[in-house]
Amino acid sequence: MTITIRNLTKTFGEKDTASTVLDDVSFSVESGEIFAVVGPSGAGKSTLARCINLLEQPTSGEVIVNGDSLTQLTSDGLRQARRRIGTVFQSSSLLSRRTAAANVALPLEYLGATKAATKARVAELLERVGLGDKADLYPHQLSGGQRQRVGIARALALKPSVLLSDEATSGLDHAATDSYLSLLAELRTELDLAVVFITHEMETIVKIADRVGRLDHGTLIEQGDLVDIALDAQSALGAQLRSPGRATVAAQNTVAVSVTYASPVVPADWISRLSAELSTPIAILGANVKSVNGVAVGDITVGVAADRAADFARSAKSLGLEPQSEPSTTLTKVSA
Ligand SMILES: Nc1ncnc2c1ncn2[C@@H]1O[C@H](COP(=O)(O)OP(=O)(O)O)[C@@H](O)[C@H]1O
Ligand SMILES: [Mg+2]
């Protein structure tokens, strides 16, 4: 299963008022893969999303799912074809006068599913996104993160093979964003979805994308494997991925661990000491450390071999450093 966007162009207006919002955009996403499209506001991301799910007719080019060109279809076929692509939009796209369950039921009702079948499917979907007990609540009674989970459940109602997410984490706090991202990552594996993840937030793609493309003024300037781009000294997107304050991508089989200076007596050479003690390389991935009255404060993110992370955490603690969280495997590709 693959979704292919081929030479997609979208022009609004005519003659002297014509403006080309998407210009010859091409990419493919395999099932089980997450392709992120990143770009600034106005780059054409939402137009791309609406062309992919066929809410908007592309001016030229094709959207091909499982070998079928959806852009060639007439209205009857189109209605069928749309079911293969589920979309999660930016927050608040739920109907406010419908409960969570009734929102998820919407696509099934349009399809003419029986009441019993709809009820069973909705319950199963809400359960899967962790909202089994929130079925009868209205959107305003849910948090932003919960609303986006309802959005995912609704997008999956008709068992699509492609999931499209357009700015779905915009406006969510850190915790809600992370929980949305991990749900998405789980579901793509579970359901073998091809995911097109559209965002302007650079830090989210580092956490979730397998491959990434940068859209600027309607053109997909560069695209490739996330790790390759992050390691590419020539890539503008790579520079953004590496820039300070952003989570950093590390090499294979390496996990990122953040540690905080939790004692005034952490030895200055603690990294080389631990590296020697554990006989394993320790790479600095990012640091935010300053001196306060001669004492180092702040945190450092290091990359260590996945199978040494627990030892590293233990030894770091003994030197006065506090590991902040479980080693993050979401930043890196750890082979199973
Ligand atoms: N229906 C439309 N008619 C004319 N221009 C549009 C239309 N939809 C979007 N645009 C223009 O296309 C450009 C890209 O918009 P959009 O796809 O929403 O970007 P993004 O989602 O990356 O912020 C903007 O300049 C916007 O004004
Ligand atoms: Mg947009």
C-alpha cells in the first residue's frame, strides 16, 4: 500500500489574479510509514492536505492510492475513494452539539451503517484512543488533547489506509502533543497506515517522522529520511532540526537521555569519566548549562547505546546528575 502524490499543482484564481499555491509537488508514503510535511504558515500545507483528501480539486497532477488515481474519478467513485483517506484537522473541528460518540459516528452515518454496527464500531474506536469513558461528553467538556483523540477515532471510523494529520497538535500543550504523537505512532503500526503528518512545528517531526519534506512557497524544496537530513550539513531543514532547544536525532541504536545538574559538585569531566567507567561512547546531543555563582546548572542531552542507558543513568546519578525521564527511544531508530 502506498499513497503517491505526483506533480501536484494548485492554482487559485484566473489570469492576472492567478496564484500558484502548490507547484509540482511529488512524494510517496508507504504503509507503516510517517511522512512529515513541514513549512511555515502560508507555505501551502493545508491546501496540500485538502488536495490529498480531495476536498479540493488539484489543478494538475495526481493522487494515487493503492495504484488507483483518485484524481481521475467521477463523483461516485470519488465518494468511495475518499474513504481510503482519514483526516485529523486542527483542533475544534468536532461538531460542538454532538457528543464524542456522535462525532465519531458521523462518517458511519453518512455511509448508512446500521445503528447497531455504528454503536459497536464507535465504542471500539473510543476505547482504542483511551476515551471509552468519555463517549457521552460534548467537545467543550473535553481537553484539547482529548478532542484530538476523538478526531483520530473519527478519522479511522471507515478504516482508511491513509491517515492525514493537518496541524493536529497546534495549540496543544507538551503533554497532550506527546500523547497525540505516541497514539499516532502506535496506530500506524497497528493498522499499517500510511501517515501524512503536516505541521509547522519542527520539534514534533523530530519525534515522529520517518521521512520529512520541507514545503516553502508551494514547492517541496527537499525531502528525505529524517536522520539523513538531520545529519546533512548542507540541508537548511537539517539545520533547523539541529538548532538549539530542539530535540536532536541521534544515530541508530542510540537513545537520548537528558540529565540535570542536581548537585553543586558534579565533576567537570563527568562525561569522559562515565564513558571510561562504562566503556561506551557518550555523545553530547545538546546542552543548556550555565554557571551560577561558579556552580554549573542546567541540563545536557547525551546519546548512549540503548543497552547501556540504564547503567548510564545509574552512574550519572552517583555523580550528582539527575536523569530527567526514561531514555527517549522516540528520538531515534532503535532496531528491534
Ligand atoms: N481557496 C483559496 N483561494 C485563494 N487562495 C487560497 C485559498 N486557500 C489558500 N489560499 C492561499 O494559499 C496559500 C497557502 O495557504 P495554506 O495552504 O492555508 O498554507 P499553510 O497551511 O501552509 O499555512 C496562502 O497564501 C493562502 O492565502
Ligand atoms: Mg495550514
